[in-house]
Amino acid sequence: MQPAPLYPTAAVSPRDRWDPLVEPRLYDGVLSRRVLAFCVDFCVVLTLTVIASVVIGVLGVFTFGLAWLLYGMVFPIVAILYSGATLGGDRAATLGMRLTGLTCRLSDGARPGFVIAAAHVVFLYLSVSILTPLVLAVGLFTRRKQLLHDLVLGTLFVDRGALDRLA
């Protein structure tokens, strides 16, 4: 049996639907599952990078070494395309997020598109690189368990099962 919402649904505005005080089940265990999802996604991107590197190596032979100039950009390109295609897709979740039961929404409830999803991975790597990994501690202090790059882009990561039960 599904627990009743904290407030009657008629009294909840669409803006407050994402409020953790109204629907705390949306954010249960989100941070720990995001860590696991990141590890899975990093392994997927690394595997795709190895495959792309082999393809670039073969293309380099046929282009007299010109394609080998892509080696320095292969990981960021693969990460951006992977995140844009999966996070910006119909399910609004990468493979790791699907595995851990998470989905992404914008603060108005819409799914992110390719551009927002690609910007999400770019801002993640920039924030961790420039501000040190300690910047990830921001999620411990925000009500919606958002990280710094989530706050900048207006994205939310919620429990997919709890979101499906609300709909």
C-alpha cells in the first residue's frame, strides 16, 4: 500500500510537487545512488572511449595521421555524446541511473534535452576539476540533494519509482 502524501494533492501546486517537504520519497537515497550510477557510467564511457580510440587509430592510418589529432578529445567527446543521448533521451537517465532507479527532471518537471544533458556532464567535470571533488559535498546541504552543477542548470534527480507512483 502506498503511503499518503504529506499534504493533500489538491493543495499542492505544480511548483511544490518537487519540494522534498511535500514529497520526500522522491529524494530517498538519491545521493548514494548517484555515486553508484556515476561509477557505472564512467565504466561505460571508458569502454566506449577505448572502442573510439581503436577506430581513430585505424582512421589515422588512412588519413596519414590526421585523425590521430582526435586522441586528445576522444574522452570528452564520448562523455558528452553519451550523456546527451541517454540523459537527454526519453527515459531522462543514463544507463547507470536506470540501473539505480533514478531519473532526471528540470525544475519545472520537464525532461532535459540533449543540450542540457551535454552541459550537465561538462559542468560536472569542470566543477570537480576546478573546485576539487569536495564540491560534491554541496549535495549534503541542499534540500533536493542537488549538486553545484544541478543548481546551475536547474536539474533534479529523483527516484523513478516514486515519480511513477505520483503520476
